[in-house]
Amino acid sequence: MPVQFSCNACKKKFKAADKFAGKTIPCPSCKFPLIVPALPVEVSLPQPSVKTKSQAEQDIEAMAALALEEPKQQETEVSQLIQFECTFCDEKVSFTLDLGGKQAPCPSCRRILKIPMPAVVNKNGPDWKKQPDKRPSGALRKEEPELEGTWNSTMDTVSRDALLEAGAIVEEFEPLTRAEKIKRLVLVMALLIFGSLGFFYWSSYRGKVNEDAQIAKIELNIKSGELVNSPGEIKAVLLAGVASYRLSDSADVSAPKIKKILQSALASLDKASSFVEKDFALLELCKSIIELGGGKDDVRDNKKLKWDEVQKFLKTPFESFTIPEFKLLALKDATTSFVAAGEVDRAVAFASQVLSGASLAKDKKIDEQSDFFAVVGLELFKAQKLDSVKQILETIRNRYTSSPSTPVSPFAAAFFTLADKDKPLPFAYAKDSNNDADLLCLLCVNLIEDKLDSLLGSANFKNFDSVLRLNLLTKVAFLASILGKDIPILKEELNRIISEGVMPNLDSVQSYLFLSVISPSLKVSSDSWIKTADKVPQALKDFKLIKSRFLMASFLAKEDISPAILDDANKMEPVSLSKSLAYRHIGMNPKNFTWFKASLDKASEPEKSFGYVGIALSADRNLKKR
């Protein structure tokens, strides 16, 4: 049956044989390419039929099996023509595949068109990743969120993070510049410094709280606890330590309250065990009282007292000394403290105040007042306070001018030789005499002139009586400690005389006691003091306390403070000021905190309280320094 069709260009009708159906032929009239239509397909419709229930169920099972069946790859027939609508006349036009991408006239409106490229058809079947879901509509679908960076059925590539995590690739970093390295180093150092400071202040605050609690406990024990019946010197020195601790900037205790603490300490000395223990306690109290003085700002804030008030208060303990050498030592320490605080004029005024009205015994061979003024002058000369030095020189010279019969002063002789060497001494002494006072003046002047070796090394000096040598060396040793002179022959003679332990009378005992105080600055050996302690006459009153004092000097001569040193401290008399001060001395060394605190838990009173006072004072002073 021939196929009828018309030309799209010239509109003429034609007939073609069946064999040309679906093919492209030229128009017999205009020669325009024509597509012969395909033969019509006859479709037979299925006849409706009535399904039984069993057949419906079979259909459902067939549909389910079909849904689970893998789709078959189907070959897609490639179209031989490019069909599209003309953009000018909207007529549907067809072109052969070889004209794809080229230009040709529209068969209807004759305008030039650009023919699109033919579509690429996949002959291998559909993409398995994009298969439609053919499960029954009622089937459960598990829909979970996909993990980021993973390789699943919907991703074509794997993320960089997943590859890095799996170790498939290695991340490369650009090298740091010099500036970046310095910046990071500074940042690390800053973090370390701030971290260390934070830890330091936290630990300091924690330690401060513990120390405050211990000091408060000690005060309570003195008033109504274990220490209420302790000797007067023990209470006095403990209260002096408490007062020194309360004077710290961080303590919330006013200076007037601290003054009351020190007044209570002075009052407790009325019940001291002996005059020796009392004088040692007075030395400690004088140091604490001087600490009360301060400048205008501290006085306004109630942290310190006016210096006038301190000077008046300080005179009370000075009037209570029994041993003159101890009073002289306290005056020297007070002068040093006044000079350090910038109160130079007050040092001279206080010396005059202490010495005013003091009577001189008729049997004295040495003028004590001139000695006292000379010691103050030597301290001022060391500090190069020359105007005040001239004032002291004039005071001593006027004393001898107004009273020519005044006994000689060995310290004044040394002071004038040092500070006013161009002028003669205000008094004369015999340089070839065996008189005690003249010998002492000669020794002091030789110390200033660095000629002490010849005299101390002479056979004449070694043949002197032991008691005389002891008295001479005590004075010279004190002068050397003031000037800070380290003289080997003097140290040798001191060790010899101390080892001899010559104590026929109370004066010689007092000389040894005075040497025990200044011994650390003279570097007397520990063994020398142990020998002296063994030679203290048992007939002496307060024999055990005096022996403990010498053991204390031996204790202080040891430089290495280790746990074994507690054995030396425990050899001293229990409930003595010497043993208590030994415990305080150990506590004031920060290196001992760990093991010493553990030892204090087993210690008895008052040594335990003295140890905690030493720890508190040391921690407070170290905190201020830092």
C-alpha cells in the first residue's frame, strides 16, 4: 500500500512505495529533503477479563518479583534525524545527523537556522547509581542522614578530610617564618610566666592564711593556753616575734595595737628566770620596737608609729639592761636601724637620751659614756654621715676638756684615730704599760691601723693572765665586728681563749656570754663553744641556762642546717630561751620548711611555737622581697 505525504517546502502531495517508508528522499519538485512517513502500526486491544482472587494474589507476587529483579540493559535506537522547532515560524523541522552544528534554511520560512548537535544516547543501559525505587509502596524505607566526607552511593569522589583521616594523603604545611617563630615563642613564654606567677600568688596566699592561723593560736596560748605559765623571757620573745609578723603590710593590725603587744612583752620580763635570760630577751625586744617607726604615709595609715614615740618607747628596755656590754650592743643595733631609716639625727639624740644622767662608778678605769658615744660615731662613720660624726667627736672632746680626770675610752681612741686622725686624742694612754685600760686603748688603735698582728702575736701578750686576755679580746672583738674586719690572728686567739673556758668569776662569765652573741660575725668555731659549755662551773647560779647559751653559739656557728641539727638544739636546756631561739632560727631558713614542719608536730612547747614564728617571719620577708 503506497504511503501518501506532502513536501514541507513546496506543499505538493506525493505517493511513495512501502519500501521508502521512514526514509529520506529528495522532493521531486523542489529537491528539498523529505522524510517518508512510516507505515501505520495496528494495535490490538486486550479483551477485559474477570480475575479471580487467586489470580490477583499471583499478580501481586509477580509485581514484587519484578520490583526486585535487576533491570535489563536495553539498547536504545539512535534517531537518524535532528528534529526541532524553527525559531522563526514555529514549524517542526527535521535535518539529517551530518548537518548537526551547521547552518541550513528552514524548509518552511526559508530563513537560516543553526542546527543543534544530535543527542548522545547511552547504549549500555541506565546508571546503576540512579535506579528508581521499585519496592512496593508499603515497604519500609530506611532514610538516614549521610555522613559528611564519606564515600557512598550518591558521591562520585571522597572528601579530603576522609583521605587525611585514613592516611591516604599527607597534609603539607608551609614552613614558619622567623617572625612567626618569634611570635609563638613569646606567646609560650608569656603563658609560662603568667602561669608561674598565678601559682606563686596562690601558694603564697594559702601559706599566708596558715601562718595567720598559727600566729593567732600562739597569742591565745600565751594568754590562756599551754604557754600561760612559761618563763617571762619566753613570753617576751614570742610576743616580740608576733609583733614583728603583725607589722607586715598585709596584716590588718594597727601599729598602736602592736605597741600594746610589745608593752605586754616588756611587762612579762618581770618574771624572767635570770638576769642573763632577761638581757637576751631585751636585745630581741629592742629590735622589734625599732621596727615600729615609719614615715608619714605609714603613720597616717596606722601601719607605723612616729619616730618620736618610738624613741621614747625604746628608752624603757635600755634602762632595764644589767650587763653593760649588752646595752652597748643594743645601742649599736639601734643606731644602725636609725641610719637605715634615714633618722641619722635621731641616732645621736637617742644616744644622748640613753646616757643622760648615767652615773660613773668611781672604781671604773674606762669611761663608758665615751665608749657608747664612740660606738655610735663608728656606725655613723661607716654610713659616711660625716656631719653627725663631727658632732659626736665634738661631744667626746668636750667631755674630756671639761673633766680632764675622766678615764680613758678605748673605743673613743679607735674612733678618733679613724675619723679625726689629724688631731691628737683628747686623752693620753701609756703605750708600754700593763694597765688594762692602756692595753685596751693600744689594741683598739692597732686594730684601726692594721697593726694588731704584732701585739697579739707577741710573747708578752700570750703570757698575760687568761682573764685579762679574755677581757681584752672581748672588747677588741666587738670593735672588729663593728668595723667588719676579718683578722685571722684575732680569730685564732678568740678560739683559744673560748676553748679554755676560764670562768673564775661573774665578770668572765659575762664576757663569754657577750662573745656568744657576736660570735657569728667573728666566725668562731663550733667546737670552741662546745668546749666552753663543758667547762661552765656547776656552782654558778643558772648553770644550765649559761651552758645552753654556749651550746646555742655552737649551734649558730654551723652553716649547714639539716635535720640532724635538731639533735644539737635538743641538747640545750628544755624550756630555755636558747633552745627556743634555736628552733626559731631553723624555721627562718626557707629550705627547712618541709622537714621542719613535720618535726614541729612532734615538738613540745615553747619550742613548737618558736619554730612556727620563725617560719611565719621567714615566709613574710621572702614574700616582700619577691
